[in-house]
Amino acid sequence: MNKSELINEVARKTGLSRREAEAGVQAMLDLIAKELAKGGKVTLTGFGTFDVGKRKARSGVNPRTGSAIKIPASKMPRFKPSRTVRNKVR
């Protein structure tokens, strides 16, 4: 399911117009991204938690040349599903 299909399903299930559903979905995604950019986390009870993980600096290998390179530390958004969601996927 892509974003457009998600918006259509939200509109169908809620009785909202497609435009209203799109505004709601986009607002939710923007708020999650904004909170993660601040270094916070978003917990949706019964669904999961979005947070920011930290990766340490490490060494790697350039696949083209085979030479060693240093990969700097970075932050990555991550998602941990709730037990309810994990059980539905199994």
C-alpha cells in the first residue's frame, strides 16, 4: 500500500472527502517527522513507537576501490512495532 492508497482507505473508512483524508494523513506524517527532527519520540499505543537511533562512527570498505574508509556517526529514524502489530504480522 502506498500513500495514495492509504489516503483512499482513510477517506473510505471515515467518510471524509479524499482531500480531508489527505490533509489528515499528511499532518500526522509531518508531526511525526518534526518530533523526530527534534530528537524526540512518538508513541502510538497499540501501534508502535517512532524514535531516533544513533549509529557510531565505524570503518568500512569502498566497494569500487577496496580501500578503507571512515563512516561518520549518524542518526537514523526507526520504528518499533507494538506487540499487537507484531502478532498480526505473524
